[in-house]
Amino acid sequence: MTLSKLFLKRFVPLVAVVIIIHISLVFLGFFDGTFKTIVVLDVLLFVVFGAGAILVSPGLDKEPENFVNRFLILTTVQLLAAMSMLAALAYLKMPDMRTVALQFVAVFVVLLALQSFFLVKGVKNSNTNG
């Protein structure tokens, strides 16, 4: 199996699991915040990380020298997208903005760490095997 398919097969379902766990914890009352807003933000996070994975994965099988550039561009675009979502919420003056923003940033950091781990591990393994 190619590195790009392996990455997509492992990472995208893991993103869905993390987001479903977060939504479930909010629904069950373990975390505060407006449920509807958190669901919308989590779905947008899934779209950002899913699209990022789909866009970066074809380049994983090509030149490993360009991996660092692709990785930095991907994380920068994802961070800008996430902060834009929070800026939009701040502009709308949500009453529980602090709670929602803290949870959003926490989920974002977890997903970014998982993405980084899978990308770096996959490229490292392909370089040692190939």
C-alpha cells in the first residue's frame, strides 16, 4: 500500500473519532458550551483536516525532500483557517466564546499533533524502507 493511501486510511477515521468523542462529551455535559456551535466548529475542523490530508497525501509518495515545505504549508493553512473561524465567532460576540474557543483550540492541537505524528512517522518509515 502506498504511503498516501496508508496515511489517509489511518488519519481521516482517527479525526472522525476524536471529533465524535468531543461532541459526545459536550452532549453528555462533561464540557460546557453551546452544543450547536461546537458541532458546527467540529464539523469545520473535520473538513479542514480531511481536506488537508487529501491535499498533502499525494505528495508523500513523490519527493521526500519537499515534505518539509508541504508540511509547513499545510499546518499554516490549517492554523489560519482555524483562527479565522474563531475570529468569526468573536465578531458575532458569542456569550460563551471563551469556553467554546478553548475547547476548539484543544481539539485543534490534538488533531494537529496526530497529523504531525502520522506524517512524520510515515515519511520516516518510507525513507528507511526505500
